[in-house]
Amino acid sequence: MEESIFTKIIKGEIPCYKVYEDEQTFAFLDNNPLSDGHVLVVPKKQVDKIYNLSDEDYTAVFNTARKVAQRIEQVFSVRAGYVVEGLEVPHAHVHVVPLYDGTVLRLHHGYPVHTEPSDFEAIAKKLAF
């Protein structure tokens, strides 16, 4: 697998504004932020999808995301939200975003999908373990 831009940032090959680092994770300001203080939390081990991380790395990423969110709340006096989408960079990451207003991470921009009750039942059956 080719090194991701995040791996290059972790290695110091690409500059960033680092806010936190430990043995397993690295956190830095997003260079295309949704709001001031938007931080990306990444595992140091490059894995494409967050749900494919080892249990240890998954826990480490979310522990760091929690620390970052608490720091955002402490410094900016606002709530922080998480986004995990994994579409642009093939390196698992969590966006920790200061929520200065209620629209920054609004999930239902525009129209939600209309789902009939019978469809909910069929979807739930398909997804049930």
C-alpha cells in the first residue's frame, strides 16, 4: 500500500499543526477545516478503514479523539462533534470538529430519505446479527 498523506505527516515529511501525539496516535489541525480548531485524529499505523483497525488501535484513536474533544471544549467553550467518513484519504481518521453553531455537522442537509415502515423492517432483518 502506498503511503498516505497522513503517514507522511506523521513521519514529518509534510508539515502540519500538531496538537497531540502518543505512541499509537497523532492529531493535527485539518488544513481544510469545517470550523476553527477542526482536528484530525489518526492511528500511526496506516489502515484504510477505521473498522479494520485492531481493537487496540481503534480504542487508542477514540481515546485520543475524546482527549481532543475535551480540550476543544475547555479552550473554545463549545461542544465538539465527531465525523468518520473515510472517503478522501486511505488512512483511518476521526474528524473532531468544534460546534460553534448547530449547522456545522448537521446530518440532514436537504431532504432525508423517505422509508416506509415495511422497509425499516426488511432493512433491520438484513442487518440483524
